[in-house]
Amino acid sequence: MTTSTPTEKIDNLLKSDASAFLRSIRTDMTNLLDSTDESLRQKLGEVYAAAIVLSHDKDQWQTFCEQEEWMSFRQRPKPIDSHRENALRYAVRYAVGFDGTSSNQAAYRYKKALEGCWISKVAPSDVPNVIKASGGIEKLKQQNVQQAKHLPVFFMPNRFTKVIAERGGVGLDAILLVRFEEGGAAEVQATILAGTAKENGYPSLKQFAVAFKKWRAVDGKKFPPAE
């Protein structure tokens, strides 16, 4: 009879239910919020592994989005590809829990620390070593934050981007309502929600106010305010 290694046990659990796995380590994550030792590095590697599973498995992602804890959380994940591709953000959030300021700060800190690994597709087993080699979680977070300042912005295609593309963007002044999405890609994704524009001149604030009110009445509820 063979005995499974800790890594094999984790892999098996992730393949069966990544949501349950993240929930099972929440207590450990809470107890390690102020820690920078090896235990925390290992736990972050496990959360990262769960995020990879969720990003590739649509069925597990659907189950994850339906977890009860998300129902009262404003920025909950949705069963859409753009959110699934950003599974790291939601896996970290779910793992640290929803207990106020301390968990909010931890979610941001850990997500930013792991973001570079996510972009570079680092193997989960290598994550603890990457954190250690970088000088710890805080230094790795700061490094990734600085790099993110230079990322290009990609506007998700819609009727607004179509107009901009048709006009070539030259000589077009616009007032826009834009929602920026956090991600783990090598670019920042954004969606133009409403706006008004004018060629070779300043657009009207009154026209933008009308466009904004129309957007808020029709689609605004789809975009709850940030945490």
C-alpha cells in the first residue's frame, strides 16, 4: 500500500473541489495573516494552485461562483471567462475570508505578491521559492505594483471602441465613464460604460450627464460600487 505525499493529496483535492479546498485552509490563512515564514509561503502556493485549477475548469469555476459566502460580497466572481481568467484574485479573496479590514488588506497584499507568478505562469510548487528569493511577500508585492504601473490598457470591444476605431482616434476628444478590471494578465483590462465625444473640440458636459444618467438607469446596477 502506497502513501500519498502532501503534494499528491493537495492535487487530488483540488481536482475534486477547489472551492472546498480553499475553504478548508481559511483558518490557517487567518492565523498566518501577520506571518512571513515558510508556512505562509506554502499556503500561498496552495491558494495559487487552486486558482490555476479554477481558471482551467469551467465546471469548478461555476461551483466556486455559487458559493454562499459570495452572495453578500459586492465584487463577487461571475461565471464568465474574463473573471475565470482572473481566478487568482478571487481564490485569494476566498481563502483569506471576508472578516473586514484585516482580510481586505491581506487579500490585496497576497494577490499583488502572487500576480507576477500568475503572469509568468510559474508552477505552484515554485511559488514559495519565488517569494523567498524575492525577499518576502511585501517586497514581491511592491515589485509587482511597480511593474503594473507600466502595463498597457486594453479596452474591451463594444460600441464605443468601434466608434473610436472607425474614427482612428485622431482629433476625437471624449468624456468617458470607464471601469478598470483587476487582472493577472500582462495588461489592464477596461470597459467604456458611457460617454460622449466630439471631433476637434471639447465634448459637452451636459451631454455626458445625460449619457451617464441613461447608463445608470439601464445598466448601472450591473456594476456595484467597489469594496
